[in-house]
Amino acid sequence: MKNILFIATLAISLGLIIFLYQRLTATEAALRVAEKHFADCQQVTFQLQNQLSEDEKSAAAHSTTAPSISR
């Protein structure tokens, strides 16, 4: 009886370790995807800020209203 209880405890522990390892692996993969999306969003934001800045400079040079100001 004592050996059966020990083997059952060992099997449950091994199952839990495998389950947690799979969850960790899936979480790390999701984190990598989220970090890539975040980096892509930062790049797009940077490009849009540069474009807006150029548009505002161009509008100021031509004495017109910048696109960000007109609504």
C-alpha cells in the first residue's frame, strides 16, 4: 500500500510538471508574439509621427493649416 501511494504521488507530480512545462512553453511563445506586435506598433507610431511632423512643417512653410489641426 505504501509503495502504491508513493508511485501515485510520483505520477501526479510528473503529470503536474509536464502540464506546467507545456503552459510555460505556450506562455513564452505568446510573449514573443506580443513583443513582436509591440515592436511593430512602435515602428508604425514612429513613422506616423515623422509623417505628421513633416506635414506640419510643410503646412507651416506654406502658411496653411496642418492636417492635425484641421478637424
